[in-house]
Amino acid sequence: MLIRPVEERDLDQLHELAQLTQYGLTTLPKDRATFEKRVRQSLRAFEDLNDADPQGQLYLFVMEDMSSKKVVGTCGIVSKVGGFKPFYAFRVETEIQESHTLGSRHEHQVLHLIKNHDGPTEIGSLFLHPEFRGGGNGRVLSLSRFLFLAEYPQLFEQKVIAEMRGVVDEAGHSPFWEAFGVHFFGIDFPNADMLSLINKDFIEELIPRHPVYVDLLSPEAQASVANVHPNTIPARRLLESEGFAYDSLVDIFEAGPVLHSPLKDIRTVKQSRVLPVVSIESALGEDSLLAIVSAQDHQYFRASSGKIIETSHGLVLESQLANELQLAVGHSVRFAPLKASG
């Protein structure tokens, strides 16, 4: 499995991949025209990796099965959210009310709208073909983004967020949207979610400015606040193992949690290092380390996973990994353990 920047030749396969997604994964749109626009944005972003000013550039990656040359997954990074079009979210706060007359004390969850014009970097667009899930493919695809962040920290903000897909069923029904959003926007959740990718003006025009008391919503909507779609639970656990944490922000449409981490504190970023390749061998023994490895030649980033051995002079790679990454002795690579120790 090879992770590399998206190319124009991937469009047909990516469009087919997008048809397998469920509602709530707007960053992988099923509409081909929208997807083509995102691919063009990514191609422009990869043209100049020396620009140190994050302005909302989109970096899209694909996972390619090298044996079949089939695109089986995708993921992405937005260098900065906000800007002219703000980043919207609800902050979940606890409000305490007491009555000495009644001798009672009540805690209420309250949603406060925030608008951030100078937002952080965002990771997203993570999707893997169902037939290729398992075997660590999802982990490698997700962590590849962090090796790219580590390689080009100047392109990104110091804080990184991930908007996790909230509770939405296969028919596109969101308990939170039905209890709240539909009353203000007048459209169903799938249309609102897709429109937010194309034009966010309707959010500014229609979203209420006053706090929202969660207690006034339906029980199903209350239970969905800061919870994720069942298929998103593994992705959330992986990010939490990398140092991401929930910090009281939720999505304004389906109330999925927003996780965050300082870029420098992401486990893969922090543990990654750059060393030269000193040897390539057909098979490595039990003393080898399973790692994610990235290479960068002529602004062409690529990543994969495999066995390595670290020596005092550099890295020994297994031949399959070296072939996938087009590496030879003398090339430098960035690497990190595939999993956190302990």
C-alpha cells in the first residue's frame, strides 16, 4: 500500500470510492464537479511546498494498492480553517443554576456558537474502501498525514483539529439536526452538509446567535452531542492514541466532537526522525520495528509501512518497503513507530 498525493488520473477511481460513503462525510463529496474542484485545489497546493504561509491550502492523498494499481483510500489536510469564511462550531458549556428558595441546584449543558476567522489546521477526508479495512491499512493511511505535517511544519498552524463524524444513520437522519438545525435552515441534513462544502453563506445568514439549551432538545439529540458515528469509533480511538483530545467543541450540524492537539505533540510527529538508508534486505528478523516511513524527492511525498532496523549509521529497510517508496541506499527517509510503545 502506497500513500501519495492525489493526481488527475485518480479522479475516476476517487469518484467511485466516494459513492461508497455514507452521510456525514462531506469532505469526500459524491458530486463529481465538487470533487474535481477539490482535486485541482490539491494539485495547486502540492506545486509549491516552500510557501510558509498557511492560507487554507488543501492537501489530498490517496492510498494505492500497488499490486492492482487501484485507489482504495483517501485522506487530507487543510492548512488553515477560517479566513474570510469563518470556522463554525458550538462550544459545550455547563451552566449551574441554584435556588435558595427551593433548595435546588441544576446543571445544564448549553451550546454557544463560536466563529473563528483565524483557525487551526484540520485533518479529514479519511475513507478506506470496505474491502481493504483491517490489517492496519486505516492506521497507515491516517498516520501518513502526520509524517507530512512533520516534514513541512512551516505550512501549517501550531494547532491541529479533526472534526469527527457525528451520529447520522444510513438514511441521512441526524437526531441533532432534526431537533435543532432543520427549524432554522429549513432543509434536510444531507443538503445542509453538502452545501456547507460549497458555500457557507447560508450558515451566517440563518444560524441562531443565542445559546442553545441541550435539555430542550429530544432525548435522542441530547445523547448525540459529542458522540460519533459507530463507524467512526476506531478513527477516534486512533487519534486519541496519537494525543488528540475532545475540548468541548462540536459540529453545528450533527454535534460530532472536534478533537484537537498541538502539532508538535502529535505522537507520530513527536517520535518521527530522519535518517539515511544504509542497507536494503529481502527479509528482516524479529529485532525489526514495524514503522511508517515517508520519502520526499523533488516535492513528491510518498509513505508506506514495513519493517525497519535502526543502526548507529542509519536504517535497514526490507526490500518490499524500499521498492514501494522507490528508495535506494543513501536516500534519507522520515519514520516513526507504527504504534505508540506501551
